[in-house]
Amino acid sequence: MTHYKKLFEPAKIGAFELKTRTAMAPMTRTFADNETGVIGDDVVEYYRRRAADGIGLIITEGVVISNRAKGTLGLPGIYTNEQIQAWKKVTEAVHKEGGSIAAQIWHVGRLSHPELIGGELPEAPSAIAAEGTVPRFREPFAQPEEMTKEDIKRVVEQYAQAARNAVEAGFDGVEIHGAHGYLIDQFNSDISNKRTDEYGGDLTQRLTFMKEVIRAVIDAIGADRTIIRFSAHKVDAPNYRWEDADETIKIFTDAFKEVGIRILHPSAQDADEHFAENQTLYDLTRKYWDGPIIGVGLLTPEKAEAYLEKGIIDVAAFGRPLISNPDYLHKLKNGERLENFDPKRHLMSLV
């Protein structure tokens, strides 16, 4: 008999009906057709198995909102009818198992290369190239093109249309990927955003693009179906840290309250990491936010249970353990041994 009482408790988070207070964290898998961005039946079965296990909310791998939003090979999209129809198989399978599922909608911004996006330059808040190489493609990140205000309007609408497409495909809602150094985070960061118009300046001003995206998505599908993911860590700047985490979280949460979003997914590499005065990212977020919070970051079942019990988070998200254990909750309930994550084996196929 499990001793994880809160973890296995049902919950309603916005429009999402959860059988348990667990989530599958979004994890890039790159198993879509490289040319079309269409997923196959292996992806359907991959998500179905986690829903059958009782995971409360499945948040998909990042699903790009346009061809120009791609950042590596094999990424799925949600901007063509063929892609939408393929995702319908996933949502139907998940719902048949009693699960809930959100599409994580994504634009990588400057973290791309022209050969991946039809010869166009990557687009970003400023024409500043990121350091490093494109995952799997192994070419240096290209210098991006600074987005005009018309470009910004176009991309904001692409986020909104992706959300509409997700609902058409049967998703219960979407998670806007605003974390880890991708396009929204590039606007949020003074590393990649040197603009002098209303989209640049101090942090409050730099959050303008993110707020416009959130508003557009909420207008398209509703606040109860919309989640925002944000982070203090960046893919292309791993040593980056907020100078004043408490003040930064307050500015972020003020922005979220302003636009009317209701569900937050702060992303920490380690949920126990202290950001200010012995406070974690989740302690700080809860200080300024009384709505639903999804927690993630090397959570063990014991840590997740403690965080849920304290009310610091409302849903606990697990990543790699769910790649290596499609029957993760079953094993927890029955005290069975969990299989350790092996990147050489588990990243090469979908199980």
C-alpha cells in the first residue's frame, strides 16, 4: 500500500481534470517525421501508456508553432492540418485512458539554423547569436534576424493559432514554453534582448512580448486551458542566475496576474536549489502566487509528497523516470523497483 497520499489524490487544475496530482514533464523526443513534423503511432502509444498508468496531466514534448520555430531535426508541429490530425490520435488515446493532456507550444527563436528552417534566418528579439551548436545538427547557432514589430505580431498570432489547433486536435489545453532560453525567454533576458523599443529595457518592459503571447492564447482558448512555463536557467547560458530572485519572481507574478493566466509551471533544474534566503524557486513563487503551481526538477516521490503536503506546489511533474518507467505510478503503488534512466537506451526509442 502506497504512503504517497497527496501524490495520488485527484485534483482539478483549471480545465484539467487530474486523476492524480502528477504530471509528465515536457521532454523533447524528436520522433516526428523530419520533413512534415507529423508524429506516428509510436508517439501515440508512448503517451497512451503514461495515461493508462494514472499520470494526472501529460504535458507533451515541445510542439513548434511554425516551420521557422524549429530548432533541431525531428520536432513535431501543430501548424498544418496533417499535424493536427496526427495529434488527434494521441489525445483520443489519452482520453480513453482517463487522462488529461496539454500541448507545449514552442518557438526556439535564435537557437536554430537556416538549413533547418527552409533557408530563412532564425528570428529573435535582437541580432545576437547564441553560443554553442544546434542539438543533433551540430552546426553553430546562426546569427538571428532582429524581429520587427510586424514580425512580433505575426509570431504572437502563430502562438494563438497553435493553441486553437491544439484544441481542435483534442488537447485539454496548452502550455506556453516561456523557459530555458527559447524565444519568449530571449525577450525576457537582457543577454539576448538589447531592444530600445517597448519590447526592450528593464525586466518589466522585456516581459511585454510574453504578456502579449499569453493574452493572445487566453483570448483563443481561455485562461483555464493555458499554462505558462518560465525558468531561471537558460539553455545557452547555463551559469546565468537572477541577481535578485525575490524581486524577479515578484515582477513575473505581477505580469501573470496582469494578463489573467491562472496556472504556472516554474522550471527548476533542481527543485531543492536555493535562490534567495534559503528559499527555492517554488517557495518564492508561492510567496507571490496563490493559484495552481506545477513543480518539477529532480523530484523524488518523497520530495514531491512533501512539497504537495506543504502546499508549495499543487502538481508534481516527473521527467526522466517516466521515460524509463511507463508504469511509474504502478511501481510506486506496489513498491516495485524503478528502472534507472539510461540515455543511451531510453533516448533512442519510445517505450
